[in-house]
Amino acid sequence: LPGVSGFLIQKELEIIGGALAEPKRPLVAILGGSKVSSKIGVINNLLEIADTVIIGGGITGLELAWELKKSGLAVTVLDVLERLMDRFLDVRSAGLLREAVEASGIQVKTGVQIKSIEGENRVERVLLANGEMLSADIVVLSTGYRPNVAIAKAAGLAADRAVTVSERMETSDPDVYACGDCVDRSTATWLQSMQQGAVAAANALGMERSFSAEAEPVMVHTADTSLLMVGDMGKQGGETYSFLYGTETSEKGRFYVNPRKKQHQTTHVALCFKSECLVGATLLGSIALMQTAQEAVNAQWDVETAKNEFMKRGVKFFEE
């Protein structure tokens, strides 16, 4: 991560021509044959590729699926979890996202496991654990990242799945600081990595700084629509959550990926509460209410305040 001090992880686009091996710690890896360039990030003769299978229904997988679909490819997205974007979304929002993705012509299969990726000298098919066979000219692994903690462990620093740090970004060695995707306080976002880097640098210079993460939006543009998520949408185990759902259809100040479709698009709004305080929000359709959603979550509006303020902005809530 440029501008961020500390340990780095391997987080890159890796293309493997004619190989059926799994790359280490992939964010995205593309497996294919002669149609796949050996140069990083370049796919040659895209028009000759008919079938694409993307393993992973997260942010990168869904955005790439849409770009490939627009290029005329048949695209299937596979995910081992039961819902798309399960790390971020509540059940209702995940279902609406799936409907939008499938309506765009992308096939989605969730709750599936990969048995093998097969072919003679190149990728030709993907075999699922349930026996289903999918034709594939290329297979894209979009399965997230895994922090490379080897250097930290070799140095004797405390680390499990990620490097252990305090709010000062201090590791178990008070003379060593870490930040960004490799630490256990990471949310894998650029802004928080930059903030952590500033905190680590200040403390390394003898100042006293602490990192306090505010909820920041995560955006996905796929299937001719936009998805925005901020905060916790009921994903912390052992907690009790409540939800408010609504829709927004006004045209003023709206932002669309595809403005030509704006007259047909309604925005789904989901608000998530814990102990009567707003802790998460999701917008699917337009992200015009992004600033309001982020402000509301960071201020932890109570139920009535959140309901009233979003209604002032055109949201109509409905009963479960």
C-alpha cells in the first residue's frame, strides 16, 4: 500500500496461463490457456472466450462479472456461502442483490463447493461437489486476501491470521509498528489503511496517536446498479439486531451507474440497529443518500431519529 508504513501483504492480480495451480493468497487469479496473456492484468482475444466461471461472490467478483458480461461473455458466479456479499449484507438485501445480478444475465450459484478445475493443457470445465459440470474457458478466483504474516512471525511478533496491534498500531514489540491489510484491526479499505499509516508514523516519531475507525462506505457497481454498505449489517455473532426496510424513488440528486435506466430504478434502503442505535445501512439502486447513511451510522442515530431523517429524504418505510 503506497504511503503506508508497516508490513505489506501479497495482494495483486495474478494471471496464470495454462496452469491449474492455486496462487498464494489470491485477491484475483485467472486460470486459462492460450487465450490468457502472461502479462499481469491483460486478457488477449477476449472475444474468443465464451464461458467464464468466477469463484467468489464478493466485491471484486461481482464487479468483474459485470464487466465480462458487458463484453459478451457467459458468466457464472460461484460462492461457497449461501448468499452474495454475505460478509456485509443482511438476508433481505443479499436476496435483492442476487435478483439484480441474475436479471442482468449473470448466473449465480451459492452454497456450492468446487471439487476440481479440469482440462487438457488449459482450463475447460469446473466440477462442483454436487456433480454438476460447468463449461469454462477461463476461471477467475476472487476469494479475498490473506495477510502474509510470515515476516512478522519470523521477527517474533504476535500474529495469528493477522499481525496483532494496539490502537497505537504498535505490535507486541514496542519498537515495531504495523498497519494496513496485514493487521488485525483492518477492514481492508484504502482510507483506513492510510489513517493507520499516519497513526503508526506519528507514534514511531514519539508522538501519541490512536486509531479509531469510523464506519466508512463500501461500494459495489455491478449489474447496472450500485450497492453501498456502511457499518455493521447484523454480522457480529451473538448480537441482537433489528431492521428497518424501505424504498426511495425521488429523482432529485440521484446517482446511477446507468442514467438511462433511472426512470425504472427504485432504491432499496436497509437500516440495522443494535440496542436501539443505528449501526449499519445499505443502499441498493442509487447511492444519493450515501452521505446521510454514513453520518447516521457514525452518529448512531436512534430508531425514531433515523426513521424521521430518512423519511425527510424521500424514504418510505414498510412493516415486516
